[in-house]
Amino acid sequence: MFNAALSGDRRSLAQLLSVVEAGGDDFEFVAPKLLASAKGIHTIGLTGAPGAGKSTLTDAMIGEALRAQRKIAVIAVDPSSPFTGGAILGDRVRLSDEHARDESVFVRSLASRGQLGGLSLAVPGMISALDAAGWPIALVETVGVGQSEVAIAASADTTVVVVNPGWGDEVQANKAGLLEVADILVVNKSDRPGADATVRDLERMLHLGAARSWNPPIVKTIAAEGKGADVLWQAINDHRAFMEASGEWEERRRTRRLVELRERVTSALQRISTDIEKNEGQDIAMRVANGELDPATGAAQLRAMLGKRLGD
Amino acid sequence: MTAARILVAKTSLDGHWRGINVVSRALRDGGFEVILAGMVTADTIARVAADEDVDLIGLNVGGRVEVVERILDTLAEHGVKTPVFAGGTIPHYAVEKLEKRGVRCFPPGSSLDDIVACARELTGTVA
């Protein structure tokens, strides 16, 4: 399956992506091979508030990629229900049928799973798989509401943050932290009132920050009509050229690999600690839940148990 | 632990999204990952089922059983062996026809619990 996926068989790639997403031993078996087959995929993170028009912009970016005769893969992330673990992955609804069945397009929907590190493990793994299979561009679409989603976007080579006219004031934008991760800002639905004021606000906020070697451009789009899509596509390519010329391309990869390393260790520790809570640490957890033991002391006791397990 | 994945697609061009929304919601609450494809052609359903590596395909039927049969043919042509179930306005005579081809049918009046139970059975997952 692995070799077939790398030689261009879609069905095998789809199955490989499932293996990567599940994590586990099967993934650890293929992970070294993925690194050996890495080619240098350009990862574009697309994030913004719900309803900002991310999926419609994604469809427009697919159109631009196809016009430039480039293959493009999309990982569309939607949140899982924290209660049932189920999810409705609806990003394909905005995808045109023509794009959905184009040979040069590969779209994969992914649920955020809600578990700690879930997304931050699945996404980099899936990008490595797409890279190994020869996909030159991966666009990762996430809802920019939580820290982990922002982190996913930030771990891309090029992060595009989508806002709409009338989007909050300066304080809110700063609070959201989205501006810090943006390499490109998009004001989508820019036919709505207040678009120019929003562009001015964003410009002012960008100037408040520390001077950077790359000044994030602000692009106005009307994604539903395809307007501005070519400008955004150009900005993405300009950013790539900047990264390659400045050494940032390799620098971001180094950071990203270290982040993934830490996430994988943290997630493994988290799994053991959850297991302890259900077994030898059950009494401690119960007493914390009942308010008989303070969480800090309880944590210290569980940590001792964790140390014991790791020592085995 | 990965949740079972279900592709849900509309097979008619009408604007009735209520049924598909209600069923998708019930499946999500049942712990499934529901991939909504919207209104797409038979070829696209086959492509999406493969690319998304789904465990089950749910078709929302808008009265025309021929469309569903064509989708089943297309899936077979593409070598997609994923199980299929269908819901929506499926005429009585069509239920028998589709079930003969291995498609479990849920015509109007079916209970959401039954639909979710069927999804569990077809994907081999437990509650």
C-alpha cells in the first residue's frame, strides 16, 4: 500500500492518510520512509472565524492552482463534538463538483477530535504523506478559534488569515492573536460595507508590531465571485519566493519538526497519564473529583506513578 | 481511536437540505464523522468515497430511484466496495429494488435511532 501510494495510486494514498491519522504502530513503521521520500511540499495554512469564507476561498485557490497547472491537495479541518466525538465535516459543500473530481486535486476532510495534540499530530503526518506521494502544494483549512487551530495554521509555510469587513476592532484583533501568525491577510466579502476601513485597521495594527523582513500584504477578495483570487495566489507565491531567498523556508521546517517531536512526546505521556487515572491512580482522581484532595497534590502523586511506569 | 467515517451525498437537485441535515446531526451525535458532499455527480461520489477513505456511503434520495441505481453502477465501475444506505423520498416499489442490490433503505417515517443503528451495523462499530 505504501509503495503504491508513493507511485501515485490515489486509493492507496487515501488509505495511507488513514494510517497516518490514526497514529499508532503502523504509522511509526511508515514515518521513516515518509522522511526519506520528502520532496519539499509548500504548505499553505488558511484560517479565520467561522463563516469568513475559508471554504469558498479554498475552492478559488484550487481554481488558481489548476490554472497554473499545479496539483493541489487540501486538508479541511472541522471541529469534533466534545460530547460524542462525532463531527460534521462540511467543507466539501463549497467545493465545485468540477474541482472535486479533478485528477489534480485531492481533498481530505479531518475532524479535530478535540483531544490534546490530536490535530497537531495528524496534520503534519498527513502533510508528510502527501509530500512523499508527490503533491507539491497542501492547503490546510482550519477554523481559527482555538489555540491548536491557530498553531496548525502557524506551522504552515505560508499562513493566510481571513477576516471580513467590520471584523471587530483593533483590540479584538490583537487579542485573537491571529495577526501575529499571518503571512498574508485577506479581507473577504469585500463588497460589503466597511471593507476599506477594515483594511486600514489591519494596516495600522501591522505597523504596531515589530518590524519584520516580510510585510504581510492585505488582499481584498470576493471569494464567491472569484474576485481577488488571482491576487491572493500571487501573494502566496511571492511569500514562497521570499522564504526561499531569505532562508526562512528551511528555518520554518526546522521549527516545525521540533514542534512535532515535542507534540508526539507530550501526546504519548498524556495517554499514559490518562491510563494511570483509570487504574492505579483511580483513588487519587476520585478524591480530587470529590474535593477531598487538591488538584496540585493529586497531580504530584500521579506524577510519581508516571515516573514509575516510565522506569519500567 | 478513529471514528467511523460516513459520506453523505444529495442525489437530487432540489433545495431540500432538512432531511440530510437532521440525519447528519443524528449520525454525528452517534459518534460518526459525517462528510457532507453536497450535490455532486455519481463520478464525484465514487471519487470522494475513495479519497476520504469512508466506511459507509449515505445517499439522500429525492424520489428518483434511477439516479440511485446509476450511482450504484458508477461505484461498481470504480471498484468502490463501500456499503451504501439510502434515505429520503424513496417510493415503495423502489425500496425492494434497492434492497435487492444491497442498499438498506429508510423511507419517510423511519426513525433516526434505526438509521444510526444501521450505520453502526454496516461500519462494524459499537456505541
